[in-house]
Amino acid sequence: MKNLFLVLALWCGSALANPAPVTSVVVNGKTILADQNQMTVYTFDPDQANISNCNGGCAVEWPPVLVDANLAPPAPYGVVTRKDGSHQLSYKTQPLYLFDEDKKPGDILGDGDDNIWHIVVL
């Protein structure tokens, strides 16, 4: 895990044109993955490796963490091309999402929703 934090620190501190798409936050004693606004990100069990299956209405309630198509993040991060052609950040091949009911940093209201949405514990 120490190496993962080093990669995150280097990525966050690199000369990217945009802020780093992810960071880590501590919630209830767990270090979890969050977007650059410190909002919790989630994975979706029905997704497959590098394939997002949350589209249409699902993507309204669970917005994908979108990134520039040219982003080349360090492993274990990646970029997934969605059905609509947009690009979504992934972690260990799993596409990442936000939850529209999370209103402030540290909210984890979507964790365990329908037993298919999960926070990313680092």
C-alpha cells in the first residue's frame, strides 16, 4: 500500500494540465479512493474488466469519473472508453463512479447500495 500512496503522490504532483483525477481520503478509519474534489468513488459489480455497464439512467444516478482521452495514468489506474465515446477512469480495470446522493467530501451513502456498489478501499 505504501507504493500505491507514492504513485498517487507522484501522479498528483506531476505536471498534468488538469488536476489529478483521484486522491485518497480517510473515512471511518478507512483510506478510500476519491475524485479531485474529495468525493467518494465507487465500483459497480455488473461491470466487467475495462467495460462500463452503467449507462443511461444509471449514469445519471452514478456519474462516471470522466477523464481526458489522452490521460495515461500509472497502474493500477486506466482509462475505459464508454459506449457514448467518453472516457472513464478505472482502478484495477474497474470503472469508477460518483454517487449523486453524496453531497460533501467523506459521504459514502452509496456504499453497499443494492449490494452491487462499493467504495474503493486502498
